[in-house]
Amino acid sequence: MKHIGLICALFIVNILMATRLTLSLTSSRSIIPPLLNRTHRSFFHPKQFPKSRVCPLWSSSFSFCLDALHKSTSPLSFASSFSSSSFSSMASYASLHDDLASNPLLQDFEFPPFDSVEPKHVRPGIRALLNKLESDLEELERNIEPSWSKLVEPLEKILDRLFVVWGIVNHLKSVKDSPELRSAIEDVQPEKVKFQLRLGQSKPIYNAFKSIQESPDWQTLSEARKRIVESQIKEAVLNGVSLEDDKREHFNRIEQELEKLSQKFGENVLDATKKFEKLITDKKEIEGLPATALGLAAQSAVSKGHENATAENGPWVITLDAPSYIAVMQHARNRSLREEVYRAFVTRASGGQLDNTEIIEQILKLRLEKAKLLNYNNYAEVSMATKMATVDKAEELLEKLRSASWDAAVQDIEDLKKFSKSQGALEADDLTHWDIGFWSERLRESKYDINEEELRPFFSLPKVTDALFSLVKTLFGIEIESADGLAPVWNKDVRFFRVKDSSGSPIAYFYFDPYSRPSEKRQGAWMDEVFARSRVLARNGTSTRLPIAHMVCNQTPPVGNKPSLMTFREVETVFHEFGHALQHMLTKQDEGLVAGIRGIEWDAVELPSQFMENWCYHRETLMGIAKHYETGESLPEEVYLKLVAARNFRAGSLSLRQIKFASVDLELHTKYVPGGQESIYDVDRRVSERTQVTPPFPEDRFLCSFSHIFAGGYAAGYYSYKWAEVLSADAFSAFEDAGLDNSKAVQETGHKFRETILALGGGKAPLEVFVQFRGREPTPDALLRHNGLLSVPASA
């Protein structure tokens, strides 16, 4: 998770808010600070158009850190998102101008032309699209009727056209960034936001939805259709439809400015991350770095012009890209190097031309103004208006988890001090932030005799995906096969897959972009939708348009002739993002506005992704993955047992870290007064006193790279990771109750999970969906048990 019009914008914000499904990513086992994540987007909300699921800041992606509905095997067509007449009229418009006639964004395509869209196509393509959509919107308003066919269906077509085309452009910015593309998007973005606001504040559309809700036929509507109407009305109000003219103009100015500020925030983080490079020529300076990290550092050096760089002899280039940063923090014996890299990382985008401090202040100020215009006390209340939780309930959960985690986190630090002293570390009595990762890794190796780097050969990407696909076949009865070449891709390393049901019919497709490309690709991991399942947008005699997703990770790329050899945390990330994609692809909801990840409350969207992480510790699944890439040797049984035993290593500290992020997010969006006596960094330090055992680093400016809440969809919503973690742990406990070694029971429970959690989309309230699967409401007991914290006494 993530990120048009009032009503549409409102509803779609929610529906599309789900991509990550940012948003979604994986294991809570990382010790690093937040890295840049994909912006969340939603259909309506100008600042989050459309939304993706990104990983939490602690996820594995940050440690280095997816009935037969279609009878034909032919690919679906993009034209399905356009009516024949509307698309032909656009084609006629384009034919009047040669440059538009050949613009790939305006063509009738089966799959998005990711390989042929260039920055030069963005300005004319988006402007032509907006002109056409404005015409369609005017026609809808002139002929509007409070009926499904005269209101919701034409509205869905308008929204989908914008979502698909803008989604192509926005996606390319995330995976193939360039100054030219940035400039083009910056030029047309205000026009796109203006249209979103125009659509979102359409009173004819708002009134028509109100009429449907108040009509005698209301009780005859399906639950999914009622959810659509209710969401549209609520989101319309949140987008300012009820404001008077002067207040609405002020609201719109705020939305335009927030869009620009959020985009600038993310660009600054990316540029600051790319800016840091440390050239090392003396191998003693990087003593301790594993062979994989040395190879990657040498590969970086080659890309920077050091043609003869080798892993053995250097030179080596250290960057702030996740694979490089994590390797240094966990393995470099050179404490001064760790300090230098850590300081650079936690102060990214906090100085000079890339300083995000004032941008944060302005974002918080404008969000508060927006909340006041909408008659809320603070922005957190606005955020919670479309979530399962309330501010009080979110804070209550965070405090319960904080209390349960505190003593364990204190013991974690004591264990590190004791161990480092036994190893003769001079810093043992004064461990600080750039020591914790290093000594944690040494303690883990000593305690469990596990070295992540030595495990890499057992986790090659081909084996990981094969085992993942085998698992979902068992659980959900689907087949996944390669479809490379069927759809254009944006990079040679991108894979394309087809998903088929038990009858062999295609039901979905997805892209997979696995490797880090620091020069052009945002950090983090995320899932997003390309097409959503939809009855209205079906074409060529099919009953529905099939969903398409893309999964993006930033894991270790292949080095030399070796395949991508993954850390276990990277394995968890792939499983996490595929969980998001499964909810998008396996939906059986035909109402496009609540299909898949659309329309699901934000704090429930991480359930499938975090659920899938649990299977990484399942013996049959893990042993299916863990085959040595050269010899085919299986991972030794004793190593598997050690991996399981090490699962909760430093669980208290890692839990507190997430609670800290969530707590500072809520504090900034409830009690903080922009321009007041307390600075944003004062708030961060104050929250840290109750959520961080090691005193905060005085120069820490992690807020300046906290993209989840300032360039994504998690503003006053980061708590969602812990909220959904409760749901996901409880859901997985259903499989534990059934018996993980009982294949028949696992398949039956998997079928039930597919028919509820994965199938119902946003067409049913998430709590009702959970109860339908589990038979009761969720409790945090399974989460605390999985983390080894259930019996830890509370204090602090």
C-alpha cells in the first residue's frame, strides 16, 4: 500500500488503496531504518492515484529490503476498459494529430506498452486523455440517472481509463525513473489532479448516489453494491463535495499542493539515496563483507567507470541501496565505516537542496487545514474515517503490543552487550545504532549457528518461485505458468506469468520485477494492479475482464554467472508481495469498484501478504525451496530447525521498531501543531523514549525519508501493519489448528481462505470476511504467540 473525483475518487481511493498490496511488504526481521517505498495511490485521492501495496519499514524487502472466469486462452485487451464508441472517438481525436495517432498511451493495446512509452509521450498523451474524459464526464452528468447502468457503470469506465493510462506512467517513474520523465509528469500532474477534483466533487454524481441509497430499491441491492454506494458517498464528502465555493476552492488548492509536495518528497529521498557513494580501494576497510556483497560492490564500481573492478581486488563502491547498506551494517568489522554509512542513511534528504524538513512541515500543515475544512479535529480522524480502526482503538492496540514487547527488547540489548563484551568488543559498554545490526548478526550466528550469507546458495530465485507456485497450487488450486513474451515489459529482467484455475482456464496475469536497479528504480517492494477484474469492462464475448498485477522487489541481482542468490528475508519479501497479488488476482467479485484489492479498508489489506510470510517457515515449503543452486543438495534438517528457532530472535526489538513508526505517525497527525514550539524531531524523540530502548541518535532524521506517510498512502495509517498482523497471525492459526502436516485439512482450510479472504474483495466488510473464514472475531494472541511474546510480563 499504497496510493479522482469526489465520489469516484472517494470510493476508488479506498478500493485502489489496496496495492501492496505497499502496500505491502514482508518479514519483520530487519534491523534497518526505513527505506524508500513506493507511493500509495488511489483512484480518487489526488495524492494517491492509484495505490500500491508497499512493505513495512521492517520487512524483508528492507533487509536487503500474488469458477473458471475466462474460457479463452487469448490475452485480454486494454480496449475492454473503453467502450467501443468512446475508444474510437478517442482514436478519431488522435488521428487529427500525427503525434497523438502514434502515441502508445492512446493505442488500443492488449497489455500496456511498457516497452515503448517514453517521456515525450506523457504530456500529449495525458492531455488528450483528460480532454476525452472531461467530455465523457460532462455527458454522464447531463444524462445521469440514479441507476446502476446510468451511473455506476459509466463512472467505472471513466475511472478505469484514467487509472490504466496514468498507472503506466506512474509505474515507469517508479521502475525506470529519469529527469525527462519526472519533468513530463510534473507538467501534467496539476491537470490530472484538477480532473480528479472535478470528478470527485461532482454534485450530480453525489446526488445520484444519495438517491440510490434513499430509494425503495436499496434493500434489493447486493452487499457489494451497497458497499460501493456507501463508500462513494463517504469519500465524496471527504473530497469536499459538500463545501461551499470558497472553501472548496481552498480545499482544491490544498490537494494540488499536497500532490506536488508528496511527489517532491519521494524524489528527494530517491536522489539523496543515489547521491551517496563511497569508493573503497583498501580491502581491509571492508573486512567482514561476504562474497555476495563484495561482488555487488565491485559491480557497482564497474557501473561507475571502474572497468577493472573485481570482487577479490576491488575497487568497491558502497551505496545506500538496500543490499549494499544492509551488508555493511550487518557484516563490516570496520566500525567507522558502519558509522559513516549509518549516519548517511538516517540523514538522507535532511539537508541542502534535497532537505525534506520544510516539505514535511508544509504537508502536516495542509493536512490539518484539510481536516478542519471537513470538520474534523485532526488529519488522523480523516484517515480513520475509511478504516476499520479509530484513533483510540489504534492507540490501544499499539500500547498493548508495546507493553508486551518492552521487557523482551530490553533483554535483547542486554544480550548484545554481554555477547559483544565476551568477544572483546571495545564498544561493548556503549553499543550504539551502528553497532546493533553488526553484533545482532554475530549473536544470531553464535546462538543458532546460522550465517545468512552461507545460506544464499540454497535460496536461488528460480527455486523460490517454483516452491511458491507449488504452495499456492496446494492451498488454492491454481496453476502458474510462464507467459514471457506475451506482454511488453520495461526491463529485460522482468518476468510475465499466467494464472490458471483447476480447469486450465486463465484467470489472471502478473509481472515480476525482482532485482535492485539503484540508478532508476525506487527502493522497497510493492504490488500494484495493472487491470482490475470487472464485469462492466469485459469484451469479446467474455464474462469479465481478467485482473493483472505487478510485483516489484529490490533483491540481490545475479552476479556473474550465478543466479540471484537470496537471503531468507528476501524470500519472505517475495512471499509477502505475492500475498497481495493473490488477493488482487483470485477475487471472484465482478463489481469492478470492489474487486480484488479495491474497496478494502486500509488496515485490513496487509492480511494476505503477512499471512503468506508464515509459509516460509513451513517445513515442506521451505525444504522445497532450499536446494543448492549448483549441487541440488537439500538444506540440512538441522539448519531448517535452527531457522525456525531463530524466527523470534530479537522479536521484542523488532516489534517496538514498528510500534515506534506507527506511534510517531499518529502523534504527528493528532497532537502535533505545525509551526508550534515543538518540532517534528522533538515529537520523534519524545515518542522514541517509550518505544526505543537505545536512546535515539541525536542527528537522526529518519522522518525525512519516511515515505510511507509523506509520499505514500500510510499517513495516520502506519499502525495498519500491526493491525493487519493481528488478523494475519490469527488467520494462519486456523491452519495450525487444522494441522500443518495434514495435507487434506490444509487444502480444505486453504479453499476456505480463498473463498473468503481472497475472493470477496471490498464487497464485504473485512471484519465480516474474517469472521466468515475464522468463525469468530480476531484476537492478538496468535501474533504474540508467534513472536514469542505472549508470556513476557509487561512493564515500562
